[in-house]
Amino acid sequence: MQRDNIAMQRVYLDHNATTPAAPEVVAAMLPFLSEEYGNASSIHSFGQRARTAVERARESVAALVGARAGEIVFTSGGTEADNLAIFGLVPLGLGVPGGVRRHVITTQIEHHAVLNACQFLEREGVDVTYVPVSSAGVVDPQDVRRAIRPETVLITVMHANNEIGTVQPIEEIAKIAAEADIYLHCDAVQSAGKLPLDVARLGVDLLTVSGHKIRAPKGVGALFVSKGTRLRPIFYGGHHERDRRPGTENVAGIVALGVAAQLARENLEADASRMASLRDRLESQLLTRISEAHVNGEGAPRTPNTSNIMFRHIEGESLVISLDLKGVACSTGAACSSGAVEPSHVLTAIGLAPEDARSSLRFSLGHSTTAEEIEYAIGVVPGVVERLRELSPVYHKT
């Protein structure tokens, strides 16, 4: 039996859930929590300094995704940005006249910010098609094409999956959407800072990013809205964000997002290469040392930092808790779904049996992840898996 007699460390491998704020980000936002307290809508000098900071951040976020500054709408995070994209384009209510397009296409593996919004649309009488994915977790663009109807108004497909990291063929889907004159929204929360983003190259009309996934604080995000897209607000109040998102701007959060976007752009190539190397070592070593283990999404294009591994005959939440006691923080999937009884909808969508889906863990690396931390995890995980399997009534050594 393996024994992990290793000095205790604290290793954070859950960067897809949230990231630690970068020191540069914290330093940039602090003045706007103290002496620079002006309202960015005020015309006096206090307000204008705040406005200048907001617009500088808007330019930085636009540069991260290859957009123009005027196409960036600041929000409270990825969920609000997804909701604004969906509800801002899809007509709701009983008074919608006949002939208005009210059909949406999405995939079975979207984040709940999109899936639950689409389920609400269905309750409001909107038709939604949930396109399947392959066993590797990738949607076939031709399935999207086949799902299009004359009444389709929106296609919403994530760029990279938050649980297994698989990258979707957005450029191909965009060409299909453009041919049919249909809006395309892309949730890029998990690809921002890990993959190059260029909205023109991708061909999307709307794209979501979230601050706390790229080393900014929680509570700030942005939606790219291409010029000419007629987007209705989902909140009502003042004329902020070009009448698309009312409410006094979160200046400190927006400033933080701007700095984080700049850092993500500057470090992207180096971070992606380093994280991919560490991720690959983690996977190869764990699969070598642990029997009946499998990488979910293996063989498909993936974000460089994400590894989702199924350890058969183990209950995933027990493994998360046991690893945390050994100093390794990871997750069973999306943080928004913690405590859920049902197995991951992403893992069942790629064909895993419920028991195998519940036996899967997500390890997600970040800018601060070191080689020493990966070696520590490699040394700890096999022993924890073996101990839990010995306690499992369904596991029998061969």
C-alpha cells in the first residue's frame, strides 16, 4: 500500500472556481475604495477621475478580447453578462406578436448561468434546443446547423467548458450563425486569460468574461456587444453603460478588472505553456500510479490548465474532503453546483454513467501554481485514492 509520508503543504488547484487576486490588481483598486471615491457619472473633478479610470479599464478589457472600447459593457460578473446577452435578445412576455423569432440553440454542457436562463425561457414559451456533444465533450457544428429553424434568434455556446476544459469550434459555429442571420453569444469565462481571444476572428456577436477567473475580485465582469447589436437592458434605472446596464458603476471592481485583463494579455503565452506542462505531468503521473483512472475530455482541444479525472469506485465528494485534509484543494466540478445531489450534467452529457460522473475530480491550475505544488499533489493523491477504495464496498482488487 502506498503511503504519502510528505510534509503537509497547502496546494490550491481550483482556479476554475476562482483565482486569487493579483497584487497589482489589489493595489490598483485600493485608491478607489478610499480617496478616489467619486461617482463616475458626476461632472465634477472627483467624478471625472473615476470616469477616466473606468474608461481606461474599458480599453484594457476590449484589448483582451480584440474589441473596441465602446463594445464593452461592465456587469457584476459572468452570470449577469450571460443573462444580459440572452434576455437582451430573446423576446419575452405574453404580448409578443406572432412571427417574432423565439427559438434558442445552446448545448448540453453550458454553465448553469446559461442553462438555467434557457430553462426560464422555456417556461416563458420560448423553444430551446440543447445540442449534444461528443464523448470528448465537443459539439459538432453540423448539429448546430441542423437545429436552426426560421424562428431561431440566438445561438449561445461556451468557448471552453468549466468542468473538463474542452474548447468548442466557435469559429465554425459563427459562420453557420452568420449565414442564417442569427446572433451568436459565447461564454468565454473559462477561456479568457488561457486562450487567445479575438471576437472578430471568432465571429461572435456577444462574449462574456468574468473578473474573478482572471485574478480580479469577485463581483465584476463584462459583456462584449458588437456594434449594431440591438440589446435590451434587463434592469431599469439610469443611463449607465450606454443604456444597457443601469446602476452606479463599481469603479474599484472595474479598475481591478482592467488591470487583470492587462496582466492576462501580457502573461497569456507564458502562463498557457507553463500550465499545460504542469497539467500534463499531473495527468500522466496520476494515470500511471492509479488504476482505473481516466481523463474526461481526453483527446479534445482543452484549456491548458484544466484536468478532469475519473477515479472509478470512489465517491468524488469524499475524495475532495480527504484531499483537502491532506492540503490539496480541488473540486468535483462547477463551484456553482456544490452540494448538488445529481451527477455533473457535463459528465453525463459526454456519456459517463452516473457513478463514474460522481467519481470524477477537477484539478484546475493557475498563474500561481508551481511545479513543487504539482509534485506534492502527485505524491498525495494516489495514497488517498487507495485508502478510499479500500473502504468502498464495490471495489475489489484484481
